[in-house]
Amino acid sequence: MTQSSRWLRPRRLPGRIGPIGVVRLVLVHMVIAVAIVAAANGLVAGLIGGTLAAVLLALLLGRYNGRWLTDTIVLWARYRRRAGRGAPTPDPRLAALRYLSPTLTVQNVAGPDGPLGVADDGTGWFAVLELRKPHGDNATTAPVPITRLMAIADDAEVAGVQFQVVTQTTGGVPVAWVAVRVDARQLAESFVGTPEYTVNVPAVMAEMVRRVGRALARRGVAARTLDADRLLAALAHSCDLAPGGQPAAEERWREWRSRRLAHTCFWVRSWPDPRRAGELFAAIRAMSLPSTSIGITVAPRGKEADLRCVVRIATPHAGNEDATTQLLRVSRGYGAEMFRLDGEHALGVYASAPTGGGMA
């Protein structure tokens, strides 16, 4: 089995029996047991218990647009909380980006080739390298050595290191980035029981960026590290955020709207044959759309690799549904399944930008 086959094959998620989570299954059995007990205590108690059980079972087992109904309710509550958020800041680009990540900060640290921009979004830290040859000589073959990135993550001295490769085409102009991210939660959990231990995050980020730069150079891929100013510019460009004025963007249930375009995000739920994955991404980039973005995040998870992909398409507001139909048709033609991230498009925009897969 090839390395890519190992990454792309389906894996059983922990805490699940088939498609149903263990907690959900236990709750279903508890509801049924309570209904049986109520029925044994008389007609009235049985009717009340049966009615409540039916409602609870409908909530626990109901599905809506490919999600559990309870998950949809939680998503709706989070979606409503995100409405209109964004903290003020003197930099108009950062102010616009805070519509996606309210606590985002970016600062320069000492990097391998000068100042290195490191961003902190409250859930982790990330830095970015911009590639000079986005798609190489062969449009179906990514120039980034994914296997080498995984080896770098495995060899990292701290936990929570992951990498993201983003390819974006806007107005026919391609650009690509490699983002290095350290997950704050995984890093903290790795030091449970050793509270006196501290991590120099800027030094870790600089070292990871240096290793990635060397790996890219060995493959003949030129890249430059981004300082804080260029990192902000790259994020604003990728997210289609125009600084200045209010509001910078608006999240809707079925799309995320910048001032120019409507962005729709999809999660690759089912991968095609590994030999066709590159062809699928090339076909998506070739779609006649104002902008497409593909963010692939790889992270070590024990002996295996966690591979996630978010695809974002952007169209004029009136062409959103037609573009969605086209994308789904293209993905099915290559044997892939896309899941539309309704209620999470702001998170999808952020995850498909060079953030290291943040908030995905």
C-alpha cells in the first residue's frame, strides 16, 4: 500500500459504532428504557413518557442536510453568535480578518531568513511560506513533498505540529502557500503533569519553517517566508477581504459574502482513488470561476496521518448555486464526495486560507 493510499482510505473514527457515536447510542437506549418504565406505570404515564420519548428520539436520530439534527441545532446557535463579530484594530486588514477570527494577532519574530510573521488566533500559532511555482510543470502534480512534511511533523520536538498546502486561483492567477501550525490544545495536553515546562513558540515556528523551506528547496520549489505585513496581505487576499469600511463581510447559512463575491465551502468527505486526487484538484482549479481555493491539511495522529481538505469556490452572488452544482458534478466524476458546510462557511473560508487549517 502506498503512502497516499494509507492517507486516503476511510478510517473508523474513535468513539463511533458505524455512523452513530457511542454517546448518541447510549442516549437512545436510555430514552427507550425511560419510555418502557413510564408505560409500566399506567396509561397516563405511558402516554406522556411515550410522547417525550418520540420527541427525544426524533432529535437524536433525525437528519437534516446530511447532519444529525442535534448537530444542526448546535451549528445554528454558533452561527448566530458569530454574526457581526470583529474586534477593532488600527490595521484595516487585521480588522477585516477579525470578522473570521476575532482574536487574531500577527507579529514578527526572528526567522531563518529575517523577520517571520507568526499569527495567533487563540487556538494555535501559524506561519506561512509562499511558493514561487504554484503548480509545477505538471498541473496534476502538486510540487509540495507531502510525505516529507509528515516526516517533519513526526520528528518535531513538540506536539501539535501540522502542515497545510493551499492552492488558490483568483482571476486566472494561481498562488500557493505552505502553512506551518502548532495546535495550542495538543501542545498544552502534551505537558500535563509537567507544569514547569515552557515552550518557546517563536523558536519552534522558526525551526519548522526552516525545515519546510529546506524540504521544498530539495524538490526544486522556490519559496519565501512571509513577514507579518506579507502574512496579513496573503490572508486578506485569500479570504477576499477588502480593508476599510463596514462591514467587511457577511456570513449567511448557505454562503459567506465578501463585498465582491459569494464564497461556498465544502469538505472532501470521501476521497477518490489516490491516483486521481491530483486530477480532481486540477479540474477544480480549471473551473471558470472568479476564485477557487483548495486547502489540504496533514497532521500526524499516532501511526497514521490525518488528512483534511476544504474546497472553496467564489462566484458573483447570483451564480452561487450553479457553481455548486458544477463542483459537485466534477467531484462525482472523479469519484469524490463533497459535503457543503452550511452554517460553517466562515470557518470554511478561514480553514481554506493559509492558516494551517485553523478552526477546521
